[in-house]
Amino acid sequence: MERHELLVAYGDDPDSLLPRLFAAADLPAWLPRDRRIGIKPNLVVAKPSSSGATTDPRLVSALIAYLHALGCRDLVILESSWLGDSTARAFRECGYEEISQRTGVPLVDLKHDETVACEAHGLHVEVCRQAREIGFLINLPVIKAHCQTRMTCALKNLKGCIPDAEKRRFHTLGLHRPIAVLNTILHTDLVIVDGIVGDLTFEEGGTPARLDRIIVGRDPVLVDAYVASLMGFAPGDIPYIEMAAELGVGCRDLDRAGIRQINEPPVAPHSLEPVPCRLPARVRADQACSACLGSLRFALRRLEEEDHADRLSDEPICLGQGFRGQTQGGLGIGSCTAGFGRHLPGCPPAAADIVEFLRQKPGKKIP
């Protein structure tokens, strides 16, 4: 797998999806077996993954099983929850204590770790020693919005590898540049994004959104640029992504990325959950997949944040396999609605494209 590639699998079963993703990435060919492998989930608070706040423990369990099958034995799970919570409690309540007991992989609470002083790009950063000394770092973030940086995924997830005093200082520095610089100090070797359940509002969860997908990549900048588009953000909306690219962490140009889907999105067993704006009343979902529904939900959230939702067309918004072959009016989201007069292609389309599509006035050409 090259650094400019991204792999996407749809569904909510890590046990079946991760081996397929790793086979497509040819992971056994380039994974080092002789180094300590660090597994870095997002356990910002002691809440279950169903809240949209934390990394699904099934994803970590499936990863460990795969690594053990390859003969990797020197594994460790590292994390430091946010300032207002206990990492030990998060390990316990999020299911990681059980994983550790069952697999023998130790849990490291970085809140109690020694620190190493690092200098990079004119910034002094204290980094937790055990995170700094990892030989191969696997980053497992969750797709989430954030109250200060608008989104959090791979790049920001490394903030759990610094002591609490540094977390506090990063906020006083505006977060964006410190996050970018931190990623020049700590190198992510593999990113596995938990997009099974994300969050629409901020990193502590509470507004979960099902996306039913797992994303794998080697470039955290490219991963975050892709996830930003899935969440409805324009390229310049998240400054730390561009800053990290400028510092040489990776590439943010999605036009140069090779994005491979290894399966088709499954039909969702649910409809669109409530979103605080008037648009959902006009959504018509018929056999829609979770991926399309998740993208639409993020798009509606972006439009609500812009105070734009109530100024859009009154036409119904339709998506799902039940609309295949139909020719009708209204707004069609996704490839299944190709027969609609106004139609946005994509299987699934990114939330950023949905936002732009819903802003278009009737009669304006849709690309």
C-alpha cells in the first residue's frame, strides 16, 4: 500500500472487514514484526463507542487478533483521556480492560508516563516517553466534529500522547499549529479510522451518527483531508490539515489520492436520525445505505451551522436503492437516484458535495 492510497470498507463488523482491508493493503509485506507496535485509540472520555465519542473496542480486538496471527507479540495500547476524565476509567468502561485481560496486550495510561522534551519547527513540545519510543504506531481515531477545530480524526488523535499540561497549553496556542507540529515529532505508520459510529457535534459524543465504514491509510494528512470531505468541510476549513501538509507530514490533495472501496455499502436498518433543523422532514429514504445516510446527516449539520438550512429549496430530498430506475422531480442524493431531474452522483457522495448540491438553485447545472 502506497502513502497516497486510501482503502474504504463499508459495514459494522471489524472481524470480517479488517482482514479484507489488510489484504488489500498487503499489510503483511511491510508490517515490521521485530518492533514494538503501539495501538492508539481515541478514549477521550469514559463513554461507549455507541455514543460516537470513542474507538469501537471490536476494532481494536480484531486488530490485535490479526497482529497476533502474523506473529506480532510486542503490542501495547496507549492512551491519555482528556483533562476532565480518567484514562483508567475509560479503559474499563469502553471495554479495553477486558481486551487486555483476554489478549495479554498491556494498557498504558500515558497520564502517568515520563515525558521527553522535543523541539520542532520553533515549538517546544513535551511528549510521553512510551509514545515517543514506539517502533510502529497504529492510530485508531473516530470521525467526530470538534467544538474548537471543527473536526478531529488522525492528526488530532495524537494529542493523547502528550501530558495534560501540554494539552492545556495546546489550547492556549490555538490547537492548529501545535497539532501539526506534534505530527512531525510522532510518526503515524498506519491509520485505521473508526467510522462505524461518529459524532456530529464535538469530541465527547452525544450526537452519534452511523457511517458504517472503516478507512485505512498510511498518510494521516490524506486521511484527515478525506474525512473532512465526508463531514462536509471545504479543504480550507480545517487549518491544521494544511499546516501539517506544509510541514511535510503528508499530502492533502485528494485529487492525487487513490481511493479504493473494497465492498458496497449495505442497506441501513434505520432511517435518518433527528437533526436540529427543518430539512429532515423532507428526507425520503428508501432502502438507503448507512454510508449515504451518514453523509447526508453530516451535510445537514453543516448547513444548520451556517444558518443556511431554512433558505434551501422546498423539494424533497431522496436517497436509497428504492429510487433506482425512477424518473421524478425532487433532489436525488447518490447514484441510486440517477433518474432524478436534479441528481448528485456518488456511491456514497461525500457530505461536502451534498452541502454544495443542496445550496444550488433550481436550473443551475450540477456537475
